[in-house]
Amino acid sequence: MIAKRRMSLHKEINFEVEICDHLAANGWLYAAGDAANYDRMLALYPADVLAWVQEAHPKAWKSLSAAHGENAGTVLVNRLRDCIRSEGILPISQQRGAQPMLLLC
């Protein structure tokens, strides 16, 4: 009889699942399959960025939408990508006080 092989607790996937479960239990919006929405070229989740800007900075989003129409989301995530590439993530996330960082790079 061949013994069933038990998956080791020391696999990275177990660590990832535990982190995701903990974050989800503390308010992080996560669902299995979310990784499919990750844009590798932009190195972010575009839908999350757009939802955050729309909620946190509605006036800035309205202005961006008025200027770029249906392309506002694409313009925003591309601008963010370019800013991160040129300045790095830390300066972008800390700059300009309460102003929407994404619109100021």
C-alpha cells in the first residue's frame, strides 16, 4: 500500500493563504482569482487604483474624467506607472500632502 503524501506546511502557498486570510479578516478586499486582474506591465491592480481615486478624491476624478472621458482610467494608471518609474513608489506615496498623488506627477 502506498502511503498518501501529505503536503508540507512549509510551502510558500500555505504562507500566502494565511496572509490573505488574515488580511481579508481585517478588511482587505480579496477573493480567490484576484491575481488574474493584476497588470504586470503597470505593476498594479488598475481596478483597485481607480476605485481608490474615485472614492478618496472624487473632485480630482471628476476633473480627470472631464478632460479624458472614457480614457480617464487608462490615463490615470499610465500616469501612475510613469511616476513610479521616474521617482519610485516611496516619494510618490509621501508627496504633496492631501493632494491626489496620482494627478501631480
